[in-house]
Amino acid sequence: MNVIESVCAVCGGNTVSSEHLMQVFEPKANHVVGTRPRMEMEIREALRMTRGNKARAAKLLGIARRTLYRRIKRYGIVTDVSQ
């Protein structure tokens, strides 16, 4: 279940490709997507998918909520839509 959720967070669309699976199973090979770390993109996608619910986003990513908060701060992700 975690693999499927991770692949969905990585793919960002309706179709999962072998490239998305490789990103989940070989994270070191695809650590950076463009100029952003893959984790930053996954956090943004998880927050989008959960409509900003950090507890659900952390569960989707398979990380502790506290870890999610630290990474949001590290990557400068704005989570308040009013900002």
C-alpha cells in the first residue's frame, strides 16, 4: 500500500509509468528532479492531495508529522493559502 501511495505521489497524474516506479524503488538514482529535491516535490504533491492536511500528508508519505513540519520549513513550502 505504501508503494502505491508513493507512486501516486510521484506521478502527479492519472497514469503510472515505469519511470515513476523506478523513482520509488531507486530513490538515490532520482534524488533530484529538475532543480528541486524529489522529497520537496513529494511533500508538495501530498499536501495538494490532502488539501493541506499535514497529518494525512505525513501518513501518505510514510513519515512522522514532526518530520514533515521540519521538511516544510527546510524547503520553504508555504502551507497557508492566505499567504
